[in-house]
Amino acid sequence: MKFGAVYCLYDDHEYLDISLASVKNRFDKVLFLISDIPWNGQIVDNCFTIMKVKELCENNKNFELVQGHWINETEQRNFGLKKLFDEDIDYCFVIDSDEIYHDFHIDKIKEFVLQNSNFIAFHIVWNTYWKKTYCVISPREDYKPVIVVKVDSFQFTANRNGITSIKRVNDFIFTKKQEQYNGVLIPENVAFCYHLSYARSDEFIKRKLEISSHANEFLPNWYNTVWLGWKSNCINLHPVTPKQYKKAIPENFLSFPVQLRQFIKKERRETCSCSIILVNWNSYELLFNCIELIKQNTKNYEIIVVDNGSRKLPIEFKDILKQHGISKCIMNKENLGFTVAVNQGIKIASQNSDICLMNVDAEPWLNWLDFLYETLIENSNAGIVGPLGNEIENGYQSENFVKKDTKVFNVHFYCVLISREVIKKIGILDTRYGLGCWEDNDFCIRAMLSGFESWIAAKSFVRHKAHQVFKINKLDYRELESKNKDLLQEKLISTLYRYGSIVDLFSLSPKIAEECGLVIKEQEN
């Protein structure tokens, strides 16, 4: 059996690459049908979409672009079915450019289709996503679009619906005697779709309201009242039938397909400045040396300074910061501790920005942040990324210790990039560690338990004059380190006890229990 896919387009290719990521090499033919007119609204320049698809076709021999004139979505889709029929394709996947799948979902759908070949049309459930926060509509909308059809026995009648009482023979379509619709719903445990139609910018949604095939059905003033006025507690969001989208709630980022996770990370880097938090405590010279190096060697960032009760600061301290382009500053009357200060900085950071923590005694080198982002984006589960440094005591983070990006158990927080998704999932730093030490281990462990990975970016380099702030303030770093290590161990043991009281850690997975040393078997002689 041969499988094909049809994409109907006009001027929307925002998610096309990541939609195709799960499609490549899984179909005998992929058709891109680009109309010379939108389904509704005024004609706009769609040359970028055409150029994008032409490039895809040049690099993939089973991709084909067809440009034509179709007055509606139904006509456009039926053209695709006829063309696949002429090329002896048996089944057609119906995919819009804002519909995303896990790789294994496509394979499981094909398997399900072949096992249920007595059906002609296959429908699917989908999760619909809302705004660029990628919240998910809850409960899932009731609409179940057709996703796969048997090419010789299906005809579209409206958007993603059609009839199965036809038969294609050569250039003719014969209508069979009145028959019951021959379709089936693909079980959710086989596959479901990630539908990104409303995971869009304000500008795109405004355009969507004009050109959508549902344009004449949209509620008046929906854009201003519902879309622009949306807050997390708003309900009844759908622009045609409000109750169809009851509410939008945060989604588990790690449940997304790999290519979507990477896309979201890259999108945030391109559209939102990274928030770099610097905590100052009687380290004025180190602070401004660090700021200057950031300015020289970094792109697309904002700096947040939290002063932790420093003595003898210049009266014009805030003015000096403003001269350096720093408008976000918190002045604590006393030292509230490193973790508290960092959490204060996170609170005033740009709402959707990633967070970078940097010690004032760090010296970032050229493009250090870009390299951290490369590692964050390329590794879909990465949530915490640190650079290499110059200190031997940092072990696996010392210069030249690794030659390529490496997943590790822990990253030192003298400089670290933390994805906003990690903070959404596990929260902020634990303030029990006071002035500092072991709060980085704590955070990395919590992130790892939630599914996020810690990585070292081999190309990023940030020098570090360790413990300079402790020396300036005449503190015994070793004593603090020992005390906070005990705090971390107590926390981990307490956590194990608490979970062990409600979950049988030994029966849940005997293999894992043995691998973790909870079960130790007697060795055979």
C-alpha cells in the first residue's frame, strides 16, 4: 500500500517545517497545493510561502508543489485526492501546516489504517493550543477531523468532512447507492494530533479571522474582547461556538513532539530577551566588570541587578546602572541570601524570558550565550545548560574537559541558562540554602526528576574567579558548603521517605529499585 499526504496552503508556513519533521521519509508522495487566492479576504503576497515550499521540494524527491486556482478549501483538497489517485497512491493523509505529530504517531496511524482496511475514512482527536504560551484547550474540543482517507473512495464536501459513497474510476467519480458513512475514529492510545491553529501571534490571528474558511462565522469583536483580553481564568474562548473552547490551561512541555519543543525554545530566543540576573553584595567592581563583558560579548538580553544590602554604594548607583542600559534593579536593605535575591530577579524578569544566572566574578567570552542556546535548542529535553570554565575544581566543566555537548547530573550555577519551561514546572530556587552553595545541585535534581536534563555547552566559555564575593565579605566558604550539603541530603532523604509512604518504591518497578540500590541481592558464588 502507498501512502501520500496533502498540504493545502496559501500564505501560512510558520509551523510547516516542524509539521513535516514527522512526515519525511514516511510517505510515497507529499503534495503542497498553493492557491493563488485565499479562501476568504484580500489577496496578499504569498511569495515567501511559495519560495519555502519550492526549497523543500528541491531537497526532497517525493515532494511536489502544485500552484492553482481554487475558490475554496473543499475544491483544493479534492484536487489533491485526484492527483494522488492518478499516481496510484492508496491512502491520503490530510494534514494542515499547523498540525504536528510525534514521529511514532504517524507510524502507528499507518499501522492502524492497514489493520482496519475495511474503513474508508479515519478520524482523529486533537489537542488545540492557545497563544504563544502554548496553553492547551481543556477539555479537548469535540471536533474530530478526518486525517486519513482511502483515495479511490472518498470525496470532500466541506473542509475536513466528506462522503464515502463514491468510487473513482479513471477520470470519473461514480456515486454508489446510498450507504452509511464508512469511517472510524483512531483511538487516542494509537495517536492524536497537536493542533497549533491558535498558538499564534496577535497579527496572525487578525489575518486568520479574515482569510479562514470559517471567516463568515466568527463572532463580532471576538478579537478585541476574547483574544486580546484573554487571561488564564477566562472561559468560552472559541470564535464561532464559544463553549467549544472552555478554557486554556498550561501544558506539560515535555509531552510535545521533539520538533515542537525545539521550535518553542528557538522562538523564545528570537523573540524574547534572555534575562541575566546578577546578585551584588559589596562587589561593586566585580559587578561592573561583569556587566561590561556581557555588553561586549552578548546579544539579545536584559540585565537585572539585585543588590543584597551592600555597604558604601555610590549614591548614584541606580543612575550608573541606567547609563549601562540596566533599568531593572532591586535594592535590598540587608543581605537576604543568594537564593532569595535570585528569586527576586526572576519575579521581575520579562514574563516569558529564559533565565540566566551569573556570578559577578564570572567573565563571559564572545558568543557565550548563543552557544548555550544552541545546546538548549538542539537537545529537546535540555532545560539547564552551563558553559565550560577555567577552574579545575569544577571537574566536568573545566576547560577542554569535554569536546562536545554533554549531558550531566549537575551544572554549576556560576553561570547557567535555565529554560523558562523548567521554572514553570518546578518553580524557583530553594531559599533554605541562604547565602549559597548546593542550591545548584538542588535545582538540577528537581529539574531532572521532572524530566528536564542538564547539559554542558562545549563551545561556550565563561571564566570564573571562584568565591571572590565570599572573600570580599570575609566568609568561610567551606563551612557554608558543608552546612548546605547536609541540608540537601536531609531534603533528599525526607523526600524519599515522604514518597515511600504513599508509593511502594519496591513493587512499582523492581528493576529500577535494584538499579538504584533499594534492593541489593546476594551475589551468587
